Amino acid sequence: MKCPGQLTAVSICLGAPKANNPQHVLKVRGLKTPVLLANAIHDPATGYDWARSVARQLGRSGVLLTYEGWGHGSYSKGTCMQSTVDKYLISLDVPRRGTSCPAVAPVG
């Protein structure tokens, strides 16, 4: 059985000394267009609570787009995610706060 990459990465850090560079609160102000965050609720590598924390810290300078499924890297998780991100990147069309996309059954 092959170990998932995220599990391997976490196991490498077990027992390591505490980092001397703790995460700082984000300080982002005055953006014309809010930053778009995209995260899956069940992301094994970057937890959804982390994304919510970043969105909360960004305030009006950020919007969280939620994928209601599993996996890391949510852009390719269906047409809803792709079209929402594409609209943001091409036209700076920012989705409403609380926008989410339904889970899509895996292919294969």
C-alpha cells in the first residue's frame, strides 16, 4: 500500500523542534479586487478551517470559493469551480461571499 504524499510530509515533521517563525496575522488592505481563495471542504493537505481563517483575516480583501467535495486542488473539480475561477481570472468577476460548488463524482 502506497502512503499518500501528504501523510509522508506530515510524518517527516513528527518530533521536529517547534518553528521559531510562527505564522503572523495577514495585513492586506486597499485592494481593488478581492483575492479569490478556492478550497475543498475535505482537503487532506490544506484544511478547510485554514482557508476560512485566511478569508476571515483578509476581510473585504478576500472571498472564499468552497468546493463541497474531497481532494487537494479544487480548480479541476467540475465546471462550477472552473467557470467561477475562470470568470475571476479573465474578467475580475468576484463571486458572492458564501459561493460554493457541489461535489462531483470522481472519474474512473
